[in-house]
Amino acid sequence: MEIIKVEIIKDYMINNNLSKKSFCKLCKISYETLQKILHNQYNFRVNAIFKVAKVLNVEVTELFNDNKK
């Protein structure tokens, strides 16, 4: 089950011609943290997703899938 909408992050990087490392610098997160987020691993700090949301200019809640069904 994917909890993070990684397509939003990937689309942003593509649309802004950013490498993963460049995106990490913008977000002030480590490359390893980004990898964890993109692979929906759950062992990253919560503040990292807030930093990503700020760069993407979205509410943090927009990055989470609503899996209630």
C-alpha cells in the first residue's frame, strides 16, 4: 500500500528539470530520505515530508493517499 503520492514529487522534478540530488538540496533533505519517500518506505522523519510539501507548494495532506475504502 502506497501512502505517499510519489507521482506528485516525480512530476515536479520532471517539470522543473531537477535531478533527485537537486531536489534534495531544494528541500534540505538527504538523498537517502528522498529515496525512502519515493519507495514508500516508512522510516523517514515526518519533518522531511513537510519540507517536500513546502518546496512543492502543496499542503502536506495532498501528498498522502486516502486509502479509506
